[in-house]
Amino acid sequence: MRRNQKFNLTLKRFMDRGPFLISYLLFLIFLISSCSAPQKPASVENDLIVVGFSQVGSESDWRNANTVSMVEAFSVENGYRLIFDDAQQKQEKQITAIRNFINQAVDYIVLAPITMEGWDTVLTEAKAAGIPVIIVDRMIDTDDPDLFTCWVGSDTRREGDIAVKWMEENLTGPLNIVHLQGNIGSSAQAGRTEGLEAGVQANPDWELVYQAPGDFVQAKGQELMEDILAKEIDFNVIYAENDNMAYGVIEALEAHDIVPGKDASIISFDAAHDALQLVLSGKINLDVECNPLHGPRVRSLIEQLERGETPEKFTYVDEVFFDATNLTEEIITSRGY
């Protein structure tokens, strides 16, 4: 009690000295707080290379691994500020994102296009603003190749050809093939579809008994497989254009007591970690790699441009395939996705 009385008396004497001391005290508090919490120098922020990245979405394990790779590559620690936009599978959202990047005067635009068509107008705007555009993963279709600086990704037609060659060498006909396609109009879908359709034309005992888009989504793959089973379509091969649709296929088959990989051969693409485990267990017969770790590759291209160099217009990623003959647990654990 005596201590409180003393404190109150001291406070009263201080207050009686007028507003000058209060203003002085407030100034000291401001000065101390400013010194104790230094702000990041503006020069550090200005030294960062600003990259705007428009991503397709998060529809698959592949896509999520691709996003993580880009975010890690374009970190502040690496000298970048990344502006990330998830288009949620809508091209109009990507076009809006690119225009926002232009308005924010980013140093580089990186685009993973949902579809091949429809980019000329907005990329012309980026070109007029002097912003280099790097296309990643999927390809665009344009009559003016100067609308983008360079591209890095997979040769998806080659992936389809790899799958067809494996089928020719490992499966005996006749083959009744169920074909689950990705997003119609994307280069990944187009390349893998072209490969299969060329294989069907070249092999008279191959027949496409069902073909429909599953949008690279697991739930859609399962839904389409349930539709096939309900219609009692005769099939012995399922060609799914990515791993997530293959997961949905496997769930549907097992729910109907059909053994995946044995009662029906399953061909898939991406070679994600969980899918490779299914290859080891025999539920997926072939998985063709599509490597999503493009972050360091895109960063390397930007570093070349920063040095005033001209990178290759097209950079294709080296990729392999996995089946029961060449896959081990050690290989799976050593991979980055």
C-alpha cells in the first residue's frame, strides 16, 4: 500500500510539470522503438528481381510439386520476390494475372498455360511493356514466337510415344483401350493423346473403346471409370494421362473387385512418388516420367537474361519411364517428388 501511495505521488508531481514533459517522454518512446526494430532497407527490396508466376492450379500432385519448386527457387534468399497467382483452372484468371503483373511492372512473367490457344493479345501487352515472358510446362500456340522469350518443359508427344512403344513390346493384343484425357486443349493432353492415337492407327488389333476428359483430377478419373463399369464396356488397358486420374481408376476398379495391373493394364504419366509405389506393387504397369521441378530451370534462364545472354528458345527436360523391370525402392526415395 505504501509503495502504491509513493508511486501515485511521483506520478502526480510528474503530471504537474505540464504537457512539455509528456511530449518529451513520447518522443523518447518513439525514438527507442524505432531503434529497437530496424526496418528492411529500401535498397534491399529494390535489389530483388520481381517475378510474376501464373500457375494453372492445384489439381494434381504434379502441379503441387511444380508450385513448391517455383516458390523455393524464387525466394528472397535467392534474390527474388515472387508474386504467385493460382488460376484455379481458368484461363481468364491467368489473363487477368498477367495484366496485373504488367501493371506492377514485374521484371519477368512466368506462365504455365492452361491451354495452348488465346494468349496473343495479353502477351502482346507484356511485350509492349518490355517484360520478358517465360513459358513453363505446357506450350502455347501462337503465330508470333517473339511473344515469349523462351520455354522449358516436357516433350509430351515423346511421352505418348514412349508409352505406345512399351505397350507394343509388353502387351499382347487385341487391346481394348480406355483413354482418360487431361484438360482438353493443353499441350500435355494433346501430346499424350496424339501418341496414343498414332499407336492405335499403327496397330490394327488396338481399339479405343472409350475416350473422355478427366481434367487430370483424381475424382474425375474415378467418376469416368465408374461410368465405364456401369456401361459394361469391354476393356483390358487403361491409358490415363496423369497419375491422379490413375489413382481414381484404381479406386473404382478395386471397389468392383477388379485387380488393377492384372485384370487390366494401367498406363500412367508423371511418375510421382505415390504412383511409383503403385508401380512397385504392380497396380500401375507403366509410369512415364514428367518432371515438375522446373523452378531451378526457370531461375537459370532468368540468370542468363540478367547477364545479357540469349537462352535457348526451347529447353526439353530429359525424362525416363518406370515399370517392374527398372524400378526400386531406392530410386523412389532418391527422387525429389
